[in-house]
Amino acid sequence: MNTFSDTRVAYVIFKKEISSFFGTLTGYIVISIFLIANSLFLWVFPGEYNVLDSGYANLDTLFFMAPWIFLFLVPAVTMRLFADEKRTGTIELLYTRPISDLQIIVAKYAAGIVLVIFSLIPSLLFFITVGLLGDTVWNIDTGAFWGSFIGLFFLAAVYVAVGVFASSVTDSQIIAFLTSMIVSFFLFVGFEAVSNLELWGKFAPNVENLGINSHYKSISRGVLDTRDIIYFIAVSLIFIFSAKAVLERKI
């Protein structure tokens, strides 16, 4: 089978997943929840997270809350990618297509990434609004914003990879959702919490660096360190190839 034909089949799968997101209410609900939840914390709920109450022209609240919101939304989106195919029996049809398991996974993963991008793009309105609200217009740390924005994308990309893997191991969407959420939660803050145990001694920073939050905070400072980018790509690949190993067993 030639490369062009493989790519075409992969694109058909990718397009099918995109259509399932935006051909129904799923995609619109995810984007709406993400924007509404962040808007409430930024502008409505009183307290330290409210931009108007804090008196500072920054979007720290957005980049603090968004990883937690994605922690629920991404698993909700990815839970059906393979679990539903297994439940309905259509997974067998995928196996008969002239395409590798890895290409199927990448096609579905790419569809999840697209939905994340569509969720993030409207949040640029927050950046514009806060920039215009300052006593001095555009008195906002643009470097920190774009660093955090890129970091949030990479963080969500890892969540999607975890979700794809979780969906590949079961035919239950609920189990896939819970597995994805628990694993993503541990990757986000678990290693950081474990690193605080005294038993690690001088190795505590190394343990903390195994988690997402350490690298997310690093990028959020506005400096794109290749080590952070490599970390996010590597973790995503680990779960993508883990999903491949599961599918190769044809469960």
C-alpha cells in the first residue's frame, strides 16, 4: 500500500472524528464550557482570581484554571474515540482498512488536538480585553501570556494522548473517562506531591520534573526551553505508542 493511499485513509478517519465533534453538540459544548468556566472566574466570581478585583492586568487566573478545566473536558471528548468503536463493533472495520494501527491512533489524536485548538483560540479575547482594560493600554506581559498559552496547548496535548490510550484499553466510555482523568491528574500534580516526601532527598527536583506542572510553569514564564517542549512531546508519544501496543493485541 502506497503512502498516498495510507494518508488518504488516515485523513478520512480524522475527518470522521472532526465531523463527530462538530456535527453534533459535543465540540460546541466543550468549547462553550471552557470559555464560560474561565469567564466566570475571570470576571464574575469575586475574589483573588477575579481580574477586576485583583487590580492587575494579567491572565494568571486563566492559566491557573484552564489545566483543571481541561482535566475534565479532554477525557470527556476522548473517552469515545476507541471505546465506542469497540462497544459497537466498528473497531473491526478499522482493522480491515489498509492503514496501520499507529496511523489510526494519530488520526484520532490529531482530531482531539484540533478540538483543543478551537477551544483555545477564542480565549484570545481575554487577552485583548485585559490588554485594553489596563490604566496604560496593553500594559500586559505578552511574553508570559504567549508562553502560558503555548504551555497550555502542550499540556492539553498530553491530556489528549492519555485520553486516546485510556479509550484504547476498554469498551466502556465511563471507564475510559475515569482512567484518563486519574492518569492526567497524577501527571499534572502527582509527581509534584510525591516529590515533597523526605525520602527523595536531593532527588526531589528530579521527581518533580517528571510531572507536567513543573514544565508547564517553566514555559509560563515566557521562555520556551527545548527541554520542556521535548518533555511534552515525549510523554505524548509514550501514551500514543502505548495505545498502539494495546490495539496490536486486537482486544
